[in-house]
Amino acid sequence: MDKNKAFIILGTAHLATTPGKCSPDGKFRECVYSREIVKRVYEELSRIGYHVVIDYPDLQPNAQMKGATWKQEQTRELSWRSTFVNNLCAKYGTANCMYVSIHVNAAGNGSAWMNARGWAVYTSPGTTKSDTLATYLFNEAKELLPNDSKYYVRADWSDGDPDYEANFYVLTKTKCPAVLTENLFQDNKADVAYLTSEIGKQAITKIHVDGIVNYINQLK
Ligand SMILES: [Zn+2]
């Protein structure tokens, strides 16, 4: 695909009002970390000349998302993000757009450090181009992450985990190829140490930049 036609939409994770989504000691917050990585990916892709936008850079809900409960705000947030992506698909062409939502996984409920580690990418079931994009991202993760933190988990969203069901929305309701990356675990001590190191931030950024560029390069 012509580089000038590609339209990359980066998705931030959650809102500051979403409960949980942090390390057991509260120091690592998924919503904040996601926005830092998304900004780095945005800057690098822009620097090499791609059209790229961030769906929701702010931490707090906007007027349309504000609700009586965090759950209501989450529902509105996910709907807002999908509408944002689909409006861009309508404007720039669905075939030219792609959506990459950047998250950090969790194994427990946030009260204790857990053993689970690793990197994963999710797609909605049955969308070929999303699978292709996911595979390019996975290949970069395999290449760039340290050996002890890279295992591949791939799932559709029928596994019943409520967190994934909430995020599933942005993969199934968006018209263009869409993937969600879970970049290691926020409740694993070693993963958090790696994620917050400069070398870790650079690796997580590069997985997304190179994965997206390689995906675009093979598009007809
Ligand atoms: Zn998340």
C-alpha cells in the first residue's frame, strides 16, 4: 500500500475512572502507561511519515462519556472509541485504516503479585486482515522481548473473561482491521520492572512501530 494512504489509529487503554488496572502496589497504572507508549508510537510513526492519530489521549472521561458509575463510563468510552474509528474509516476508507489498541495484562484482581507473564495479541474472530496485523506484531514481540517474558497467547473473545469482554467491543464494532495488544502483566513484578525501564519502553514501542510498518508494506 502507498504509505501516504495508510491511516493508523492508536488506541489508549481505559480511563482514570476505571477501577483496578494497576499493579498491586498501585505504582503502575495501565491507563497512564498505555498513553505513554501510544505517544511514543505516535511520534515514531509520524516521524517516518505516516498518518497517525490517537483515539483518546485524555485520562478523564469527556462530557459524552461521563456517567453515574464507572461501568457506565466504560460502556460510553468503548462506544466513543469505536465511533471515532468508524468515522475515520468513512472519511479515509476502511481499507486504508487500522486500529491498534495498546494495553497491559493482569492475571489477578490487583491485590497480589502473580506469576503469569508474557505478551499477547487479540483479534475479533474471523477477520483475516486483523489476523495478519496481529501476526506482524507478534513476530516483532518474539524478536524484541527478553526470552523470559515472551510467550504467545492468542485468543478470541469467547473465553468469558469480563475484562476481555469489555475490550472486545473495540475489536468487533470497528470496521477496519483491529487488534489489541496486552503488553506483559501489570501484576507480575518482573514484567513491571521491565515495562517501566527505558529499554522495556523502547522495546514495547518498537514492537508496535515495526509490526505496523511491516503490515502496511505487504498490503497491496
Ligand atoms: Zn486493559
